[in-house]
Amino acid sequence: MALILPGNYQINYLTINSSYGRGSIDLKAIYQQVNIFESILTPAVSGYVTVTDTYNLISGLKYSLPIMGNEVIYIQAELPACFVQDENGNWVKGKPNIIDFYGRVTDIKNISLVNEGAKNYEIHFTSEELILDRSLKISKSYKDAKISDIVASVFTESFPKTFSSFQFETTQGLQTIVVPNWSPIQTINWLASRAISAANKRNSCFFFYQTLYSTDGYNTDPQNCFGNPSTLSSSKYWFLSLDELISDWNGGVRKTILYIPANNGANISPTNPEIYMKFANALNYEVVHSFDTLENTSAGMFASRLIHHDITKKTFTTYDYNYDSAFANYLHVDSNPLFSGVINSTNKNFSDPSYSNSHIMVAPTGTNETPNHLEQISYTKLNRIKSLDTFRLKIIVPGDGLIQAGDLINFKLPSLEVGGNGQVYDTFYDGKYLVNSIRHTFTRKEYKLYLDCSKESLKNDVRSFNPKNA
């Protein structure tokens, strides 16, 4: 690929393969759009290919595969080598990025007639691991093992011959568990709800997910993470805590994104060459959620209580959570907490300790030999998951193979006070965001990323904000 243009790409392979019929069909000439989805909240990559079919590939006589389900779909796309900064701060041409994805066909949807000789439809697919997961059950005990070790064992034993690589964060403590005939992914998700990071013993908010491609620069120190590099596929599975996602372990901010309309005459400085700006400039953005006072307070985001009971001893212990006092215990995308409300008529805000009983959770303690540590996990995870939904943006950017779900980006959110020309930025919501999910869209013309991003903390402190100093 000679051209270095935003959204430029080349499909090398887009095929469906089976062990019957014609064996293989090539969709490169007939696809209209490819959509691929990844998210830190879902365990596997999925997507669909929209095609205009004049050969009746689904079930015809002459050209059909036919497509009946579970066929292998292979997608290889070559992305442009965009410009990046080296260790000296100089802008250099990066390496071309290659997407190699193997999946399985799950369904054909939305079949519609274009004319007498053509029809449109969507070929849906997902990862090999998710398909296998539906057929596998685990009934097995694990004694005195770290949760991260159990996750690695479940993953490698359940999916020994699939194409994806993986990397799992090390957890603390030893657990003895019996898996009661659960699927592998159900087992791993349950383990994620009980995991506590070895690096930060207060951090208990874990995610298990798959990304379409794995960017360079990730920590593969065996003391911290497990990893098995793969040359077969670019997709990768992760088992990571929220603190790990928003720390500097993966090089910090993956990319700075701006929003500068083409006709506003904004100056491009020497440190931001024009070719980089073409890739870094958002095509559009939308604020999809800012805050919901009723939802956040009723869900216990700012104050909650855990009643931890021991069924054998007939005792219980109460733990109260307070957002403002707990904020400093964890890493955040920015340095200041979300606003916990204007003082109400009783001289309290939402984080007042007396409001802890407004949201009560009840959980067992486990056993003396293997405590479950839910007093460290339950209300913390509730708050942190909820805070990720407080301020959310959707950003459309040219695809470049650099950003994946779980990355940090820096979005220079323009202020409307000066006409939104991209030179003055929002006081509170400008800054770093966590990428929750991505929709990769390949059309016949271009490659775009639709990013869903969260900010669970603020750039400035609302309570001490002085507009004169902003």
C-alpha cells in the first residue's frame, strides 16, 4: 500500500471456507461493508459482512458453498502505516498494520431482494472460542490456586487449537473452587467477579475480553502477566483489572484525538505534522451520556453498604462505602472525582456516610480456609462499573490499526464558548478517556472506527473550581 491516507485500507482476503461443497468462496468482489465489534464488556469479537449476491452463494446449484453455519471466515486487511512519535519525540512513519481474523459463521440475516438477479444479506460471525464455549462444560475442582492461574488453565485446556493469543494479569491470594458444569467463558467471568489484582490489592474490577488486533508495546513480563505470542491471528484475549487498563503499563495514552473542522483555519504546528493530523482529527463526536442523578444514587454509586454474613457462625459484618473518601484508593483516567452532588436541604451530598444504607448488598464470607474477600470486591466493582457509564462519548475516527478496546486515548474536546474551533477545550471533560468498545467499519471506500469512550473522573475539581483561573 503506497498511499498514506486516513481511512485507506486494502482487503487481501475475505473468504468463507468449509469442508464440504465447493470448499471456499471469495467475498472480496461482492462485499459492501464489513462491521466488526469488540468491547471490554463482552468476551469475544463478533461482526457481519454485508454482501450483494448475484450468484446465490447461500444455496444455489452452480456457485454455492452452500453456507449453512459454522464455516470458517477469514479476514485479512492491510492498514496504512500512519505517523507516530519515536522515543525522541520525532514523527516517523510507523509499520503497516495487518488484521488477521479467523471466525465462524453463526447466521445469515436480513435477506432482501435487490432485483430478479441479486439479493442483499448479512453473514454474521464470531470468534472460534465463543462457538466452542457453547459446546463445552467444565466440572472440575481447583485447589489452592491463584485465580489468574485458573483462568489460564481453563482457557488453554478449553481452546488449545484456536488462533488467538492471550495475556492475563496476575491476581493475589489462593482459592479453592469447584466449577459446577459451567461453560469456559461463564467460568472465567465468574472468576473475574472474584479476582483481586496482585499489583494493587484494592483493585478488584476485572474484565475478560477479546480485541481484533494487538498493538505493540504491551508488558509481557512473566512476573506480571501470562502471554503466548501468536503468528496465526492478530486477535487477542485479555484478563485485566480496570487499574491496569488505565495505568501506564501499555504505554499510557495510545493516541491523541482532536476535533478540528476542515474549514476553520486551525494552525497545524510543527510538532503535529499535517499527515498526523489527518489521522488524529475526529470525523465527528457525540456526547451520549453525561450523568443521571436518580440512577447513580439509587444504584449505590456514591454510597452503599455490604452485609457480609457467615452462615456457619451466624454472624455478620457491615462495610460502608463512601465514594469521596475511597476515590484516592484507585487509579483513574484523570485526577479529580466525579461530582457527588450539590448540598441538599439536609446539608448532605450523595456521598454522605449516612446514605450508605440506601443501597444494601448481602453476600456470604466463604470459609475460614478460603475467604472470598467480597468485602473488598462487591461495592468497589459496583461503583467503578457504574462510574464508567457516567460520562460517555462516541467518536468517529479514520481507522489506523492503533486503537483497541481497553486503550486510553486523549480527546481534545472543544469548548463551544469560542465557536468550537478546537483551540480552547472543555474545562472538565477534556482529557483522557477509556475506550469501552469499538465498531470497525470497512466500506468499499474507507475504514472507520466508531469509539465508545468513558471518563470516570474529571480534569478539574468541581468543588474548588474558579472560572477566573480556568
